[in-house]
Amino acid sequence: MELMRDLLDKQVFDRRRVKIGKVDGVVAELRRGKPPRIVAIELGSITLARRLGARPGEWMAQLATRVGGKRHAEPHRIAWKKAQDNGLDIECDIEVGETSIFAWQDWLRDHVIGRIPGA
Amino acid sequence: MKKLLEISLGVVTSVGGFLEVGSMATAAQAGAAFGFQLIWAIVLGTICIIFLVEMAGRFAAMSHHTISEGIRERFGFNVFLWPLLVVLLVNFMVLSAEIGGVAIALELATGIGFQWWALPVALLAWLLLWKGTFGFIEKGVSVLGLVTLCFVVGSVMLKPDWTAVAGGAVPSLPAHDAINYWFMASSILGASISPYLFMFYSSGAIEDKWDESHLGANRAIAGLGMTFGGTISIGVLIVAALVLATRGIDQVDDYHQLPLMLIPIFGFWGFVLFVASLAIACFGAALEVGLQQAYLVAQGFGWTWGEDRKPRDDPGFSAVYTASLFLAAIPIVLGLDPLRLTIFSMAVTAASLPLTVVPFLFLLNDERYVGEHRNGIISNAAVIFIIALAFVLAVVTIPLQIFGGT
């Protein structure tokens, strides 16, 4: 597998085939004398902002903490052992409802979209 | 039989997508100012969009990914950010122009100023997206869009010199107003080769659950649908050339001049047909562009999306089209001239094309996405030609706009 080609930016699904985001970042562990090993994938705006530069990353982390609280101060991580490469997409053995990945979508539903008639 | 029905529906749908305020306004302006001479630009634009739409549909049918998803996944976030921001901005202007087009039609029909109509139009479009399904939006509105065939009927009834019409299909140098001529040529190309059209088409293929068995239908729909759309645009141009130009209007700079086009042919009904065509074509396009904004963002960031879901099931997606529609109504509410906005947004579309057409060369040759149905020599030659054309347009359109725009 080539990390940049086959993993980064790919679509991520959860166990129930819900689209939960893209692989915004990859976390690898450097090991002495051995090749590095992937330990997790990251999702979310903080990781994306970090890809644009260190400073945008800091700003986004501050913003996320201010808006979402401490729970959102770090990017969402999914352990690599829960992930499976399905060709074009990545499927993870998690349920998005058990993570805080869709917390903002839930907030949007509860406070805005869900309050509009017919939603 | 089922396939045939599917193809005909698809053709009707893509006609609905093709014809919008941009193609109508640019074709009318070109016909009034240069007679049949710019027909070639519509023909060229139509051929380009046939190829792009076919590829967008094939990509979606084979990979179950849309073009926007492909750009993000294949090129990475840092590259995707550019087409994302530029297309969002261009689509914002186009959406505003479409809302303006409907608003002008309503002004022509009622006498109440167009500014007052922008918010009701946006509200109605939003309501349809909020409550409607993809099939409803796709089919319902585009069937109504067949009213625009009145331009084709009208152009035949005017008995144009068909040799001269055919002559216009061959590019030629202008005898006067060279800068304006080339500006119009590039706006026509921008109006025909709309990124929202092929991006929307690939999302539609996913919404309609296309797979490999749809490749034949896709080819027929792309070819026939876009050809029909182009034919209607040529109809608009012919009618404008024969009606407006002979009545001393060689500069269409006001929407109020446009209903004149069909009146000599159909009398009072010509006015009604024009207003209905403008309203329906623009409204259909507004629905598609509004939806496309949401597709683009949701697909780029990997959220759940789909027009058949309830808004509460994909809040991010529905929030984007809601915001897009109402924001796009604002410039019209503030009284920005819809015709000028239309012409400007077509030029900006043309200038933005490289960002959206270059990815086709890579995506449609990537086996992991399209398997054995990669581009052949002809499709690749077409993409390379379109990319070259896109770069020329990107460089020349804005200077032409400044020096020769209306």
C-alpha cells in the first residue's frame, strides 16, 4: 500500500456504511531499527488545517476548543487495527454515533435543521 | 423498453440541465450582434460538454464515486481546496444569476420589480430541495423545461437561410467589434461547458444508482441530451439574429428587450412562451446549482449526502444548499442587474475551467476507479483538447471582459 495514493484522502465508512469523512491524516509510529508503522487515521478540521501549515493548524485547534470544548481540542483518531482497505474506500469497525466525529452535525440537526418544519 | 424510457428521461433531464440563463443570454446577445456567425461557439461548446458529461457519468457508474470525490481522493486536500473554493464562488454567481433570471421572468409577467422576487424564488427552490426527492427534481422540472423547444420551433418558422446557418457553424473572423466577438465566443463556451453541469451529472448517476450496465445509456444520454440542449441554444441565437437584429437591436443589454424575440413569431403567446422558458430554465438550473453546492462540499469532506434522504439525516448537506440558495438571492435583492451578472458569471466560469477539467485526464485513466473502461484515444484526445481550450479561455476571458464586455 502506498500511503499517499491508497490511504490519505480516501472516503471513510463506518460499520453501518455511513460516510463519516475522509482520511484527513495518517498517524505513524517511528520505531528504532524497524520500518515505521501506521497506528491510526485522523479525521476532522484540525488535521485538515494542519495540512495547510502549522499556524492554520493551531488556529483551528483553538477554534475547535472554543466552539466544541476540550473534547474537540484534538483531531478524531481511529485506530488502524479497526480500519480495513476496501480498494477505493476505507471501512472502519466503529459506529460514528459512538465517536464525536459527527458532534457538529448532531448539533446542527438539533439546533437548526431539525427545527425547520419538514426536516 | 425500460432502457429506452430511462434514456429518454435522461435526455430530457440533460436538456433541462443544459439550457439555463447563461446559454440563453449569451446566445441571444451573440445572435443580435453577429448574426449566425457565432454558431460555431455553441457547436464547439456542445461537443466539449458531451465528452465531459459522458466521462463524468462513466466515472460515477464504474467507481461509485463522483467527480468531486475523485478530485479530493486522487489529488489530496491541498489541491482539492482550489477547485473547491473557486467552484463554490463561481457557482454562487451562477446561482445568483439563475435566481435573477427567474425574477426577471416574474417581473415581465407581473410588472413587480425583480428585486422583490429573489427571496420568494429562493424560498420555493429551497422548499423543493427540502421536501423533494432527486427523481422529482430531476424529472419534474426538466419535463417542464421542454417549453424551451419553442425557440427551435420559432427559428424554423422564421425560415432562416439554412446555408448561412450552416456557414455559422464554421469559425470565422469578425468583420467588426473583434474584441466583443471573442468575448462573446468565450462566454458562450463558458455557458456551455459548465462545471456544475458535469459535476451534477456525476452526482446524479450516484443518486440514480448507476453501475456498469448504465454505460450505454450514459453515452446515449450525454450525446443526445447535450445535442438537444445545444440545438435549443442555436434556436435562441437564430431567433435573436433574425428578430432582434432586424429591429435595430444589436446590443442586448437589458432583459426587457428579450421577450421581443418570440412576439413576431407567436404574437402574444410568444411573450408568454418567452417568460415561461426563461422562468423554467432558470429555476431548473437554480435547483441544480444549489444542490451541486451541497454535493461539492459534502463529497469533498466525505459527509453523508443524498437528496433522497430527509434533511435531518444529513444536516451538513442540507445546511449547505439552504445557505447557498439564500445567500445567492442577496445580490438580486440588492438590485444587481441579472443580465450583467449572468454575462460576468459565464466569463468567470470559462476562466475557472482548467481547475475542473484537468482532473478528468487523470481520473478517467485511473484503473482503480474506472477499471477496464478507461478513456480510449478519442476521449483522451478530447480531454487534452478541452484542457488546452480551458487554458486559453482562462487567460483571455478576463482581459476580453474588461475591454470588450457589455
